[in-house]
Amino acid sequence: SEHCSYEDADIVIKEWNHIFATGNSAPVLLHLSDIIANGFFDVEPTARPLFSRVNVADMQSGEFNAFMLRVLTTLTELINKLHSPEVLDSMLEHLAKQHAAMHGVKHEHFHIFRDVLGSTFNQLLDEYNPDAWKNCMFGILFGISGNLP
Ligand code: HEM
């Protein structure tokens, strides 16, 4: 199924928030950020200039780490709203507008990002149910990127 069921959402919420239950989430988030950013730019090096404002030239910099933490913190907020579709949709609509205003961000980038998140979480989360994540991330990623060129 491609629909994020209540049970799928429960699984994703639990598997993601396990990071925060450890009590030492910051290094885990930074490690995930690093793997995700490198994975994304390995596949799509031409997207690097889109992130020059956040100092992608030095991916260990405070600016780039802070940017990646904003993205993962936002993803956390979205995941935690999977049971509240109206709130989730309004958050996604806001993110869709922000991303649409960034020249050069394309729908295809979100397909790459989806695959990189999937393989990263599959390897690094303590528990990862691929079907639940696939079903629920579809709505999140499509909600941000559905109207992009
Ligand atoms: C789950 C997926 C994503 C989430 C939750 C997300 C979230 C965010 C957030 C919170 C910001 C900062 C907005 C601000 O405060 O100014 C941002 C900026 C940005 N995002 Fe995303 N994003 C996602 C995927 C992507 C993808 C796949 C791309 C691909 C090109 C992308 C490109 C950008 C760019 C270029 C910026 C602006 C960086 C800057 O500040 O100069 N995002 N995103």
C-alpha cells in the first residue's frame, strides 16, 4: 500500500523518536546529517551550489551542520504530526512554498533525497520498517515537492 496508515505512522514515529529516547541525540543527528548530505551530493553533485549560502563548501562547518540540523528537526516535527493530517498539511504547504521560491530546487532532487534517506535510515536507525517508512515519507516528500518543476 502507498497509504500511510495509522499503524505505519505509529511505527515511523516510534522508530524515529528512538533517537531522542537515547538521551544523547545530537551526535546521532549530526552523524545522520553527514551521511545524508554526502549521499545526496554523491548522486547529485550539481545541486551543491544551491547550498552555498549555508557554506556547503565546508560540510563540517557550523553553518552547514546548523542547516542540516534545521532540516532534520523539521523532519522530526513533520513525523510527529503524522497522526494530525491537517496540521501536517499546513506545515507541508509552508515548506512547499519555501522550496518553490528557491531557484534550482527540482522535484527530481526529492526522489534522490528519498532514496538517500531510505538507505541511511535503514542502515543507521536501530529499527527500520521499510514499508511503513516508504508509505509515510511519500506524503511528506510529495507534500514539499509535488509542485516543483
Ligand atoms: C524532508 C525533506 C526536506 C525538509 C524537511 C527540508 C527542510 C528545509 C528547511 C527547514 C529549510 C530552511 C528554511 C529556512 O529556514 O530558511 C530548508 C532550506 C533549503 N532546502 Fe530543504 N528540506 C527538505 C528537502 C530538500 C531537498 C531534497 C532539497 C534539494 C535541493 C532542498 C533544498 C533546500 C535549499 C536549497 C534550502 C535553502 C538553503 C539556504 O538557506 O540557503 N531541501 N529546507
